Amino acid sequence: MRSLDLHPIFRNNRDIDQAVRSFIFGAYSAGESVAEIIPGKGKQNLKSHVLAYLNQNHMRKFYRRVEADPNNAGRIVVYFK
């Protein structure tokens, strides 16, 4: 399972969007079935930003579903198959 940790770039929205986009494209191209994005727990602003970005039309066609891990508030799971 691939994993993307957003802690090092949490302050720059453009870098976050670019990192998430390239991560999703890479996981999709590699045929991964599940990938995780780790925005961290914090105030949930980063998590909300990532979920909103993933919910855009141009991103939705690459994955089947996205869910916030109920056991870990700082983790987003993306399912491709």
C-alpha cells in the first residue's frame, strides 16, 4: 500500500494539491488497490482541504471511493478497485 505523508508541506496549498495529484496518478497507474494519505490530526484543516480536492470531478474518475479512517483521524484511505 502506498502512503503519502503531508506533514512536510502542510503550509502551501499549491504544493499539497500537486503532491496529492501526483500521488493519486502514480497509485492509479501502478494498479494499486488501496492507498493512504496522512494529513495528520491537527485542526483538520489540511484533511478538509485534501478531501475537497479529491472530491473534484477531475480527481474522482481515478478512484472508486475515499474514506476518512474512523480509527485514526489523521488518515485518509483511497480505494481504486
